[in-house]
Amino acid sequence: MKLTFLGTGTSVGVPMIGCECATCTSTDSRDKRLRTGLLIEQAGQRLVIDVSTDFRQQALRAGLTKLDALLITHCHADHVFGLDDIRPFNFKHGPIPVFASERTWRDLRRVFYYIFEAKHVGGGLPQVTPETITNFEPFFVGDLEITPIPVIHGKGEVTAFRLSNGRASVAFVTDCNQIAPTSLEALKGLDVLILDALRIKPHPTHLHLEQSLAYIEELKPQRTLLTHMGHDIKHSEISRHLPANIELAYDELILEL
Ligand SMILES: [Zn+2]
Ligand SMILES: [Zn+2]
Ligand SMILES: [Zn+2]
């Protein structure tokens, strides 16, 4: 299984428009974060988790020529506003299965109402095959087993995904400030955990670094990559305080498992 971090930034990206802080003006490429997304390649199948606002740029940068499935964590702008940019894949290969919870589909159908209008006239539409997933009920894309796991994001629910190819297991857990005990159980025994760590100070809808570290301590994955980071987190400064098996992810980082 090959993982490519398409983006590791929070909703405004890093640098943030108009900001002159040390991270936003940093020349370290690891401080340049597009909005959060992950590409998973397994046995010829290419899956993407979340089509961020920056998806077009991310797909070009990663040399993505085919997309076999899309998994959506939740319908916030920074995770879905790249949906229109799946059209070039549709031109070549037709509709793409999109996996999301019932709750996320309800929001997606409102935000992207025109895609589902029977009588839409004019304009190219992204072609999606909606697949509704249920928490804790595994499904397969190719030979990859995927388990949706609910996490708490303020007043909303976000879907985390655990992916296994039978040899290695990875979980992508973004946009949450709390993880319920049943979900924590489902996140044990991981080779790689990719976890939300928005900033240093507490935040009402995201994990801050100290909370992320506490969950890592409880879950004990072999390796953790932190993501969805804002400009509070300057890569070189924060990463040197982290234990060896906990790292800050950065854009275009590739892991082979
Ligand atoms: Zn987000
Ligand atoms: Zn800044
Ligand atoms: Zn969100």
C-alpha cells in the first residue's frame, strides 16, 4: 500500500492569505500545506480521501491519471470543494464511486444539488456513483478492506477510515475533537495512524497537539503522522519535540507499507 499526503493543512491552508507569521513566511517546504487529503494506491486501485479545495493542484502534483474511488469524511468546504475537479477522470473512465455516510450524503446533495438534478441543462457535471456507508460495517474497494469509524467534530460527526490490505492497516482520522470509546477500540492495532492536530492551543472542533498525543498514547499505533495543521505549527520547531514514532506529516510525503 502506498500513501501520498495530498495536503496536510487546515481549512485556510498554510500560508494563510494575508498572514506574515513565521510559519506563513517560512521557506521550509514542509510549512506549505494545501488543504487535507490522502491518496492510497493498492494493487492498481487509486483511492482518494477527501477532495479538498486544492484537489486540482494536488492531482496534477501527484501525477494522478486515474481515480477508482473517493471516500469523504464530511461535507465541510475544505474537504469537498474539489468535487468538480474529478471531471477529467470522468471524461476518460466514467462515473466514480463516492463513499460517504448518510449524514454526509444529505449535506453533499444539498451543496452539490445540481449534480443530482434530473433535468440539469448545460455545464459539465462531476459523475458520481453514490455509495452510502454505515459506521463499523466494512466494505471493499479492490482488495482493500475499509471500515468507517465515527468521530466527533464539534456538533457534527465525521467518518474516519481504517484501511487494511491484509498485511498493513492504516487509519485516517481528521477533523475531530473527541473520539468515543467504541471508535477508539476500532482504532487499535494500527501500523499507521494519521491524526488531526490543528494547533497548540485547544480548539472547540479539532484536536490540539496535547490531545492528539494523549490519544496516540492510548491507541499505541506503530507510527503516527499528524495532519490538518494550521500556522501555529511550524514544522522544524514542533517536530523536534515529538517522540520518534510521532511525526508531522507534510505535503507530498509518501509512505510505502
Ligand atoms: Zn477540515
Ligand atoms: Zn500565519
Ligand atoms: Zn471539518
